[in-house]
Amino acid sequence: MTGLIRLLKWILKAAVFFALFAFALNNQQDATVHLAFGRQWRAPMTLIVLAAFALGMVVGVLGMLPSWWARRGQMTPTPPAAPAPPAPAPAGQAPVTPPDGI
């Protein structure tokens, strides 16, 4: 059963790869990205889409960093505290000792 699932995963990965490859081949014409102050960037459409995807990933990771750091700070193990010394017996009473053999 796991062999069949592994085969289906590889077939799905290959289908996604070939679909993206076909998209890249069909979009080789130049496109223009109009930036601020009249600047323009001319590049193949595939490169523009790839750059937008990479920029989105970078922005997403940078947006998640503060929460990752906060959780990492919560997960750091603290050293165990030293055991508290036993409380002294009240004045006038003999300390309680367990019976022999315990």
C-alpha cells in the first residue's frame, strides 16, 4: 500500500512539474513591470512570476520571524531549580522520623 502511495506522489509531482514547465515555455515573451518614478523592468514573463513568488516568500518569512523567535524563547529549557531544604521542626517537638525499614 505504501508503495502505491509513493508512486502516486511521484506522479503528482511530475504532473505539477510538467504543468509549470509548459507554463514557462508558453510565457517566454517579454513583459514590462512599471516601477516607481517612471522606471521600468523588462524581462521574460516567467522570470517576473518567479521573482514575485520569491519576493512573496521572503516577505512571508520575515513576517513570521518575530513569532518564531518568541516561541523559541518559550521553548528553551530552564535549568532545574535546586530542591528546597526541609523546614525545621517547630520548637518543643521532636523531628518526625520514619519507622525503620522504610
